[in-house]
Amino acid sequence: MNNWQPATTLNHGRYSIEKNLGEGGFGITYLAWDNQNIGTKVVIKTLNNRVQKLPVFDKFQKRFIHEAEQLKKFPHQNIVKFYHSFQEGQLYCIVMEFIEGDNLAVVLNTQGILPAKKHSIIFSKLLMR
């Protein structure tokens, strides 16, 4: 089971983990440095320890790979950029753009439910191409 610590290197030394950004029901995300593009922060997402222990891990891994393939297909200014993917041991990893700021959960916890107008603005940007 992997839960990478700061300074762990991945993908043959290309990435260095800085810290854990968060964990959800299935995945875990890390802030990392891209050592090939000096000074570039990226996000690396993979399946979390809980999912790795499940007897149906392979099924989740296939879904995760599918997520990466879908993210590649939909470049959009309002969706985080997909950079590439790689396998580290048995884990498939997605490398994405790092965007400075709070995530939606933090915004909702501090501001509460978004007003309909703000909600509409955010989601209309996602739907427009």
C-alpha cells in the first residue's frame, strides 16, 4: 500500500512529492515538483490506501485509467489540465495542473451554500466551450 511521504520520488525521479493535498472516498492527491520542468508544481492523483486493500482493486484501477483517458479528451480552460499518466509499482497515477487556491469543499464550508447566480456562473463556464 502506498501513502507517499514528502521527498518521495516517482516516475524514475521525475516527480518529488511535497505534501498530501487531500483524500476522498477513492483517490488521494499530492502536490509534487516536476524535476524535468524546474519550478513547476503539479498534482499527482492515485487510488487511496482503502481502495488498494479491496479485493476488487483491479476494477477500481480500470475505472481510474478510464478517468485519465476521459480527462485527456476534454481540454477546456475551466477544467484542470491533464499532463500525463504513469504507473508506479501497481498504481496508476494521473499528473495534472496545479491551480493555487481553495477547493470547492473549503469554499462551501466557509461560505455555505452558493447563491444560485454564483452557482450558475461557475457551472456555465464548465459547460461552455
